[in-house]
Amino acid sequence: MSFISARRTGRRVSRRFTGRDLAVLGVLLGIPVLLDIAIVWGPTLASVVLSFTSWDGIGDIKWVGTQNYENLFTNYPQFWPAARHNLLWLAFLGLVAAPFGLLLAVLIDRGVRFSRFYQSTLYMPVVLSLAVVGFIAQLIFSRDQGALNAVIGDTKSPTDWLGDPNLNIWMVLLAAAWRHTGYVMILYLAGLKAVDPSLKEAAAIDGAGEAQTFFRIVFPTLRPVNVIVGVITVIESLRAFDIVYAVNHGRNGLELLSVLVTDNIIGEASRIGFGSAIAVVLLAVSLGFVVTYLVQELRGEKNR
Amino acid sequence: MSRRSLLRGAAVGAGAVTLPSLLTACGSGPGGDGKTITLGSNSSDPIPKKAFAEAFAAYEAQSGGRKVKVNTVDHNTFQENINRYLQGKPDDVFMWFAGYRMQFFAEKGLLHDISDNWQDYKGFSAALKAQSTGADGKQYLTPYYYYPWAVFHRKSLFDERGYQAPKTLDEYVALAKQMQKDKLDPIAFCDKDGWPAMGTFDYINMRTNGYEFHKSLMAGEVAWTDKRVKEVFDTWRRLLPYCQQGANGRTWQEAATSLQKKEAGMAVFGLPHPGAQFPKGEQGDIDFFPFPVINPEHGQDAVEAPIDGFLLAKKSKNLKNKKTLESAKDLLKWLATGKAEDIYLKSDPNNIAVSDQADISAYSPLQKKAVELVSGAKQISQFLDRDTRPDFSSTVMIPAIQKFISNPNDVDGLVNDIERQKKTIFAAD
């Protein structure tokens, strides 16, 4: 230990990199940068370029200009429902699941009876992948053999929870929220544990009620957690895919942008150009959120 | 860990990534040894997998030292990757489907012409040859088995209630009405996976407008807004009240189960579907009748019977070696014999052989009936998703049919939607 710290202080005196250090730095920085370019930026740019072609993955690449986009917006019945469903997903997770997770976290943090039990039960779905959640949802919501219809004794003309295009998106959202709530709850629990109890005491002495204390004192101190919850909610809603794919391949009322991308790109005779155009739309939407978030964060940094 | 060992670790890691590809590159040398044939299989389900293994073992035993090396890939994965597979490093021989789905790859130059093999093939009907032929008139596929689609039902239920197999659409509807009175779901119906309902569409279309119309509609030559297509949907709408409700939420397994439980009376299926859902003791109770006549002009000429078979991949490196090519063609020749099909079908009785030289004496009564159905057919169709461009069937037709099932009243809007998308897709190349 002493040897290392001695070296460190020694280096502070003459902060010069030897040629070898530079080489090592170059390699260690260069490899990740190259990987980043090859694995992240390359495909992203390729998608953008391919979205202006009609490529089927085998033949020559032919330029078609903005035709894919025109097609997408005017001539692809699944596109607008998919965009709507993605937004609905965001709204549902953000306005229902996340606040519910916060509520549960507050309740558990106050130390209700069996709180350990609730905590682990509510967190359980988080360890499952969304695809598995999708399979569980099918066991419950299936029209003919599902548990829900059996429990409510609906056998005459059973409700088709997953087949009815007006209904199934809500059922799937419920299943997705089941998982998301637990996730959010754990994050808020960690945040709440870090709130200084003396703040609450001070508020109590000043005569603040429970609700006032929470909204005026506790909630603002949770700001970093709120930001994280917001970010993961946006990510979860934009990348939502596995659960609807497990249920019915994201068709018939469960369309999502991510599913349309795979539907068009993966397969025997892929419409790679067209699929890329959808992917670019998804990218643009995500960039919207990312940029807003970054701007806010940077502004917050300045104010701090 | 010191910097140096870290770097060394990185170098070893990079080596580990590149080394295997180098090794395979200098493996058996270009062209292989002339005796080993690699075969890409999509038969990942246990029953067909075992049946194929038996067939290949029988080939090896009589081939004088030739070997078949099978690479089995999960069925859906194989299907989704076929594009990349055929362009990359495919096996010499691979399993695939007849019809447009084969022609598509033939046109892209990814398949080996096996017309010379076909000159010696015996026991295949003209319809089979047509389904193995590319748009350029050359043969690319060696058919192996097929499974006809029909209206399946339980023999015992029909006997119990005195139902008669209907011959015409009117009789079909009358029977359905009677079943409804008897508190049955007349027609088990499902389309959660997106494809099962296509069989019903195909049959109504071919019975109404004939096989030639089916072919040109699938090839994108006829407009979907044509009044003949609307007629198909109108007839279908007439049948929907007798079909199980909630089809878009039901898998074919669930639909076949309701048939087995005698909750539903009939179902339009392929041969393996009820077979897979009926317990062993009840297999003998499965029966079927051909889809009823709609337009007497076309009668029951056409039968929907998807064909699976074997093809040679053009990009396979080993096939550049003349000897390996010869071996691969020899394997196909053997697979084209009735005897080879018998070996397979002994372990997988849910299909029927394509060759009329196959021994049908060992068939179950149901299989024999299926053979009769297919051999009596003037035309054999391959199922909607095999008779048209795959991008059209999966991105346009699956959602369109599901939409029709949940809202059957807006046929005009539906066919307009299909036609607009069809135009852009078929114009793509």
C-alpha cells in the first residue's frame, strides 16, 4: 500500500506520461471506443442509411428515397396503433405503476406489519423476465383455459382477455405494471431509507401533517430517485417487446414499434429497408427523451 | 493484476475470438471428403427428429460408406434465419418447403438445380413436380411428405348425433346450425398465431374462384379489391357466427383440444394438428371430410397440402467438390424413393408420403383417407403463407385476417388496406 501511495504522490510532481503509458492508455481507451463505434454507432448509422433503401437482405441495395417513410405514415395500418400503444405504455407505467410503487414503498417504510413479507412478494416479479411474465399472463387471462375466467365463473360467454383488441393492451399493461411496480418500489425504499429522520422531526415540530411532511419535505429530497425512476420508466416503455411477443407476437391490438421492427427485419424475406425506417422513428422518439433528460440534468448541475 | 498481464490477457482473449474461425477455415479443406454430407434440419420436435434420424441411418447403411451429418436447429429459428443461413455457410442439403417459398430462393440464386435428378424420379405426380419447380422451369426440391388440410371431426360424435358429412356449403351451414341447437360450438376456430385461419381463407377462395385464381392472387397479379376476393370474405362472414368466438386469443392447440373434448363439432385443420392433441386411445376417432363445394364449377378439385422436402444449398462450400455433390444428389435420390418415406412415416404417422410407390398398407385408416384425398386432387396448393411472398403474408395478411375476424363488417376497408400494401411490397424489387 505504502509503495503505491508513494508512487502516486511521486507522479503528482511530474504529471507526464511516458510513451508506454500513452500506448497503454491508447489501447485501453481505443478498444472500448472502437467497440462502441462498431457495436453501437455503426449499426445505428447503418439503420438510418438502410431506411432509405428497399433491401431484402439478399439482392442489391436500391435507393428509394423517403418512400419507406411515406409508406410507414400513410400505408401501414399497424404503425399508428403501435406508436399510440408505446405512448400509452409510457403513460401507464409513469402515471399508474410508478406512483403505486412509491405508495407501497412509503407504506412499507413506515413499517406496517409483515412489511418484509410484502416487500419480497412485491419484488418477486422483478426477477422474472418480461417474457416469463407474458407466459404467466397467458395462464391467467386465456379465454378458454385461463385462471381468471375460471375464478369469476365466466363460462357462458367468457371474456377474451387477450384476444379482444380493445381489451388485451390493458391486460398486458397490467402484467407489465405488476413487474414495474416492484422495481420502482425497491428504488424508492432505498431512497426513503436515506431521508434524514431529523427533517421529518423538524417538520412535525413545526406542526406539519403527514401528507404535508411527505409532499413538502420527503418527496423533494427524493429527487435523485425520481430522476432514476423516470429514466427507467421511459426506457421500459420504449423497449417494451418481450411480453407482447410472448402473448401474440404483438399483433391484433398489441402492436408496439419494437415489434414492428422485428416483424419486418427478422424472417425469410426481410423488408430490411422498411423495418429500418420504423427503427429510425423509434430512435428519434428515444432521442427526444434522452436529449430532454440530458438538458435538464446539465441545467440542474449548473444550478447546484 | 499488472498492466502487462492485463494486456497479455487481452491478447489471449482476442486470440480466443479469432482462433476458432481460423481453425474451421483450415479444417477439412475446401470441398470436404466427398463422403460426408452435412444436412441442415428444422425438425426440432422429438417425433420428426427421431423419424428423420432413422431415415438417414437407413440411407447410410445402404450407401457404401457415405455419412449424413445432421445439424438440427429449432424450427422457428431455422425459419427466421433461412435468409442469412443460405447466404452464409449453409449445409449441403437442407429441409424446406415447396412452392413460392422455394421459388423465391431459387430466383435469388441460392439453390442448386436438381433437374437431372428429377429425370430419374419415379412415383411423383405432375402436381408435385409443379410444386418443386422454380419460375425458370428447373427443379429445385425433392419432396418428402405432405399433410392435407380438411374439415376434421370426431367419428363418434357424428355417429352419436347422426350427423352427415356435408357436401356443399349449404349443407355445411345446415349442419352447423344443427350443432348449435345441440349446444355445441359448430366450428372450432383459432388464429392467435396468425396462420391457422389462413387455411379457411384458402379453401373458401379455391372453392369459390378456383386454384388458378388462388395462384394469381397470391402472386400479386389480381387486385385484392377484386369482387371475387370480396365474395370470399362475404362467404366467410356467413360462417363466422358458427365459429368459436374469440379466435384471436386461441392457439390451434386449444382449438384442437375443444374438438377432442367434444365441445366443438368440426375444425379446418392440417392432418398433424388434431393428431397432436388427441390422446393415443382416441386417435382412431379422428375423421375428416373435404372442405365443402361452394361453386360447382370448381367442385373439390383443389386440396391444400403443404409439402416439405430437401434442397441443395448453392453456397455450400462442400458442394464445390464434385464427389460431395454426387453424394448429396445420391442422398436426394434415395430420399425420393417410396421406401425412404416408409421408414420416416413409421415413426411419424401424422403426415403422408408424396411418392405413390410408398407402402400405404401400414397406414392408419385416417392416413389412407388422406392419401385418397390428395391423389384425387387436380391441384395442390401450399397454404397462403407458402404460396406468396413471405414479407407479404407475415406483415400484411396476418394482421388483415385477424382484423377481419374481430371486425368482419368492413370488408371494403380491409381489402383496400391489403391492396395498397400489396402494391408497395410487390413493387419492391
